[in-house]
Amino acid sequence: MADKIRVAVAGASGYTGGEVIRLLLDHPDVELAFLSAERSAGTPIGAVHPWLRNHPGAAGLKFRPLAELEEVDVAFGCLPTGTLPGKLPLLAERAKRVLNLAGDFRLRDPQEVQEFYPRTAATPSEEEFAYYVPELSQGVPEGRFINLPGCMAVATIYALYPLFAEQLVEPQVVVDAKTGSSGGGRGSSEQPAERSGNFRVHKLHGHRHTPEIRQAIAEFTGTAPELRFSTHSLDVPRGIMVTAYSRLRPGTAALDVKRAYAKAYVGKPFVRVRPAPKAPQDFPMLKAVNGSNVAEVAVAVKGEQCVAVAALDNLIKGAAGQAIQAMNLISGFDEAAGLPRTAVSP
């Protein structure tokens, strides 16, 4: 067992930062050394995240300005997208590793960065970020800077990866993604009364996770699919479910598809394939994953039509939990250390 490592959370007052803190408070190999939040500097973390105030490890922890960052082993970047590029020199000076949960450095194509992340494009970085999906990337990144995938992107990647890894479907896919309200971040201006009891479109074209999904599938499988990706807003606090529609290549059988999913995720503790769902509740669903670091995946074939579904908790497996899973792997800890496997309900 390695010694405890010193960890900082930059942008710790948001939902994602709060989840990183909550999980790390019970991590056996981590010392929470520094938490930044500019507008809440000097405030106890329990005043901003009331759900943390009764944890004994939270006593005495206060937010501080990022400029006071001390030397740490790992810094989690939970800043709003577009903020990290301006803070990166400071983090690079004082953190041995930076795990970024925002979208700033996910895309490689400069034109796509300009289109989808203009604030990032305005502050280019000389540092090279690895794009890391723990279940799919080869080995662990050796570099200091790692970008984790977006929540709706990684749910879609989990749903589609086996199909393209085994070249079982035509490279045209339609994806319908649904997300809970925390996906909009703590600063969302949406009036709760408009969200409550509602189910509405979020974005039908041009979501910035579209190029990320295409890039990741190409990187991991060699095929860049033509992707139509639409998103919707659910009246739930957390959770993402995606449904991906594709067409099987000639000669592909349902058994080939089933074997591809089993092969892709065997030995992966946090991606669970539902091998033979029959009733609706057997398929991936939010109440089976929310509160956990588990993504559920299933696929159904009828004739040449293939429908894959995936569900995960956007704040845990889609953000904080996945980043801690990455930290565990790059630090030589148990991959599952500090990460919940079971969901909460109702």
C-alpha cells in the first residue's frame, strides 16, 4: 500500500467539486490538503455543501483562494469550463498531476476547440493533456495532465464502444441522451418551477459532446462514426441515460453483439453489462446507478436494428467518481478505493 497522497480540489464549491470532496473524505489513501473557491474563501465547506457538514473529516476544512495552493500530489480541476486555461500555470507549478473534469482540453482539432470551447482556444496551453477513459485507454497516462471525458459523452462511449471495436455496425448512429438537472452545474439559471414535472429538449444539434464522442470512438476503435446526437432535460436531480440506434453490418448476428459487450467489459468493475434483460426494469436505469460509480450498459437486436442503452450518475461515474478512479489507477491504489458500487433509492 502506498503512502497517503496530498490532494487539492480547484473549484470545490460546485456540484462536481462537492462530490469529489464527499468521496475523498472516505478515501483511505488521500489527505484532503487544499480546497479552492474564490467567492467562498474562508467559509467552512459545510456551509456551502450542507450534506458534508456532519462528516468528522470535514471539521475545520475551509475554502481558500486558488492563489494559496500548496504543493500537492494531485489536483482535481473542477473549475467551470473555460477557467482552467488561465489557472494552469499555477497548477502546473504546484501539483505533480492535474486531473481536469471540465471540457477545456478534451478536443484535439483546433477548429473544433474554437467552435465548442472558444474561451479555451483564447488561452492556448503548451501542456499536453491525455484523454483518459479508465476502462478503454491503454495503460495509465504517464504525463502530468489528464482530461476526463464529459458525462453524456462517456455514457455514449460506453454504449457504442463494443459495436465499433468489433466492427459490427454501420458507421451511422443516432443517439438520444437525457440528463438530470445537476448536469447544468450549480450556477444554472433555470427556474426550478419550469423544470419540475417537465421533460424537454436541451439541444438537438451542435452539443459539444458530439465531436468528443466521435473523436473518442475513433481513437479507441479506429472508426469515426457519423453521429447525430440530441440531448434532453429530465426532471431529476442527477443521472444520465442514453439510447443509441445503429444498423448491423450484413452477416452480423445478435450473438456476435452480445459477445462483443461481454468481451469489452469483462474485468471492468465499474461498467456492468446487463446480459439478458427482458422486463423494463432489467435494463439500465437511473435508480440502479445513481449514487454509485457504476455505469450500466445493455443492447437489444431485432433483425438489422441495434439499440444500445447506458445509464450512469453524471456527478459520480460521469465526473467525480471517474476522476477518483483515474487517480487510483495512476497512483497504484486499488481501482475501487473510495468509490461506491451500490445506488441509492428512492
